[in-house]
Amino acid sequence: MSGIPAFSVREASRNHDLPDLAAICRLVGLAAVVLALAGCGAQPTYELDELDLTPAQDELAEVSLGHYVIPIPYSRTQTGGTNSLPRNRIELSFDLHVLVTRGYESQVSDMWQRHEGKIRDAIIGVCRNASLEHLQESELATLKSHLTDAVQAQLGSKSIRRLVVTEIRTTEI
């Protein structure tokens, strides 16, 4: 051959030229434990999301947007075909409030005083255009969402944190 002596594992292990297999396994296991305990070493970066930036409840002020009694016409069938029942009306009454950050309380109150007519018209329009399904939801989530959009369009979305609808009553008239 090429002048390199033949090498066999058995001969090397007899001559103690190769380390013990059990010792290698122990070293590999120890290295794995050390790496697992140390982790990757990179610190996670934390970013604040919208929920983290939301002010605490005690940092919010409540501004009343009035009491509403709105007659809402509806038809019992959604198709509006020839077999529809005569139009009926539901009377929806509620009190409306907005929660704003304390710094914007006077600003929102001033805007409410200046634009009360427009805001009331928008709120009445949203309620009158609501479907019977939306008016029968247990939490009125869809209606509240549309009301929030209408109020934020008039008063600005930056200052308003939440819309609160209380004393909700629906009666068929």
C-alpha cells in the first residue's frame, strides 16, 4: 500500500489509542445539558402593543352623549317579498356615554356641544338602519360597533377609548 500502516478499531482500543465510548457519551450529554441551560443567549425583544398602551380604567373620564328614544321600523321578513307582514316598529331607548382619556375630557365635551346635532343624527341613522338581527343580539355588539364608528367619525378616534351604552330597552310599538 502507500506506506500507511493498516489501522483497526480493535487494535486501537487495545492499545488505548481511542477514548472510551462511555466517556464520549458522558461528554456529549454534559455538553447538551450545558447548552440547554444556557439557552440561545439572545435576549427577546419586547414591543408594546395597543393593549399595553391602553390607559387604566381610573385614567379615563366619562362624557355623556345624552338619552335616546328612537323608533325603528322593520319588516318581519328579510326578503321584502309579497308575503311580508305589515311594517312594525320597535322603540329603542338607551343612554350613551364615551370613555376618554382625562386630557381629552374638556375637548370632547366642547366638540359635543358644538356638533351635538350632527352626532345625534348619525346615532339615530345607525339605529334606524340596523337590522332586526342586530337589534336582537344579546350584547348588541354589532350595533355598538357601528355606533362607535359613527361617534368617532364626529369626535375623532384619538380621544375616544370606548363607547358605553346603558339603560337599553327595546319595546315593540
